[in-house]
Amino acid sequence: MTTYAIRASRPDEWRAQRALRLEALKDPASGVAFVNTYDTEAAFPDEVWQERARTQSFVAETEAGDRVANVAVLVETGEQYDVPQTHLVGVYVRPEFRGGALASELLGAAVAWSWQLPENVRRVRLWVHEDNHRAQAFYKRLGFVRTGRTMAFPLDESQTEYEMALERP
């Protein structure tokens, strides 16, 4: 069994972050998991990837240093939000690491980090595609619930995404 460690990603690791993201966008589930396509993101210049790497992210790495999972955490505060919150995006776990504790531990790190922010975050949220039943069930097991908010899926506006959130205990 391969062991892994979960840690915060660093901005200077943008190349590794890009590689894992592009791998994620090739995954068969990417059509209902992400709001962008491989072709779109593969064309991004290095500056876009460097900017993205400045966003707080958590990664899982094997003992050999291979990245096997990622989640980015966007801090959302200000008048446009009813409470200070974080938004989880880009959740990806390589297929051979799915089904165990890795995804739960990865999101647990992102949630724990959110609760420790000085902005007094009250909610952690994410969006999930209507047809991504596996992800919906996983988030529900972690305590996320549908908020009732929906939006059109950016890649096909005839499809829907549901907002799910975890309220601070």
C-alpha cells in the first residue's frame, strides 16, 4: 500500500500543480467534475498557472514525491457574501487512490484550515454537478448538505450544479 502525506502546496510548485490539473482534466469523470476543459487549460500561459499557485491549496504526495490529489481553497469575504466562507475548487484524486481515506483527509485539511482563518469563516462550500452522484455522496458523508442554490453548468447551461456547504460547528 502506498503511503502519502497531505500538506499545503507552495507557490513555487506551480509546474507540479499544472501537471496534476491537466491530468485531472483528462480523467473520464472530468466532464461532470470541472468547469473547464483540458484544451482550454493546456493553452494557459505560465503566468496563469503561477497566479493559481498563489491560491491556498492542499496536496497529497507519495513518499516518492508524486502528487496524487489536490484541492484549492478560495477565501470569500465581503458584502457579496452573507457570511465569511471558503470555496473548495479543483478537487481531484488520482483513480488508484480513490475509495480510501485520502479524499476525506485532503478535504479535512482544507476545512480545518478554513476554520482557523482570521476572517472567522462560518461556511465551507463547493459546487457539484447534478450527474456527479459519486461526489455528491462523498461530500454528504463529510457533512456537506445542499443549500438549495443552483447554477447552470458553465460547459452546458442545460445542466445544473448544486451548491453544497458545511457550516462551522
